[in-house]
Amino acid sequence: MTINYQPRGTCSRQMTIEVEDGVVKSFQVMGGCHGNLQGISRLVEGMKVEDVIARLDGIRCGSKPTSCPDQLAQALKQAL
């Protein structure tokens, strides 16, 4: 399954997540902090969707109520 998600409240503009059998196969982001998002992508690839949600849900970016990791968790929750 391919999830195309438009994040809200972050610098990133578009997220594309490939999920197969409940596991994140790839995660790509347009916009945002390239180095940090590249690192997050490598960390979540191969993880179970539920584990990604549990680890990233609720992470904030400075004074913002959300972050790119939190938006990834929101995208995965919507897809479930």
C-alpha cells in the first residue's frame, strides 16, 4: 500500500510511505529538514507500523504542536 500524505503544521510538504504486510518499506519526504528526515526514513524502514506510531506519535518541534515524526505517525494511523 502506498500512502500519500500532506503534513499539517510542519515544513515538509508531502510524505510518501510504502507499507507492506504491516511493515514500513520506504518513507520519502518533500521539504523539511533533509538530513533529519533522511535519518528518520532509514530508522523506520523495516519497522512495524504499530511500533513507528508508538515511538513517534506526539513528538513536537519547538513550540509547534506537531513535528515531521508526529505527522508520519498521524499518516500511518489514518491508513490503519
